[in-house]
Amino acid sequence: MIKKNAKFILQIAISTAITTIILLVYFYFAHGLPAAHELEIANVVSVQIMQGNETITLTDGEDIEQAVNVVKILSFRFGEANGGPADMMCTFYLGDGSKMEIGANNDTIFKNGRQYAGVNDSCRLFGNLMQGIFFPETLQDEKLYN
């Protein structure tokens, strides 16, 4: 009886592990990996956002929260990025004195000096949201930058 139960439990454990691996692989190919998963709102002291030659600095908690939430939509896949200059760049100054730089252009994510291939238009969405929220005066004819 115990041997039969152990075999049944082992079969369930193996099928659960296989299902989990399949779902993780699917999620990676469908959605990519989050670029700023380690960024916590509570750790951010201020944010500097640069678009072209315009720069703003955010110190208000609500503005910082918005900037962190927008950056968290960036997703990437491993592989070669197209590169080019970043259209929008955010520098997050953290409470421990360190900083995280993250930005994007139409299809490339820039994070702390490295480049990643963006996934599912997350780069365009990031740029459009940042421009619409923090640089609304740069909208021409109510059109976003990409």
C-alpha cells in the first residue's frame, strides 16, 4: 500500500515539474523577462528622467512610484539588441547611495550600460507612457514619439 502511494506521489511530482518547466519556457517566449524586477519603490530616493535635451528630477513619492511602475513594464529576451541611442533614460537614485540607469528606444532596452532586445512593444509603451506622463509638452499634435 505504501509503495503504491509513493509511486502515485512521485508521478504527480514529476508531472508537476514538467508542467512548470513548460509554462516557464512559454512565459519566456511570450513575454520575456522583466528588465527592472529588482527595483523597489521604497528604495528609490529620487529619479532623473532624460528625453532628448530635457531633464526632470522627481522627488515626490507619487511621481517616483509612477516612474518605477512604468519602468517595470520593460521586458527583454536574451539575444542581440538593435542598439542606437536611448530615446528616454531614467536614473534611479537609491537609498543606499547606488543608482540604476534604465531606458529604451523603439526596440532596445538600456540598463546600466548594457543593451537588451525589447519584447512585445514594451519599449514603445515605456517611451509613450513616460512622454505622456512626464513630458506632455513635447507631444506634437497629440502624437506620441513612436
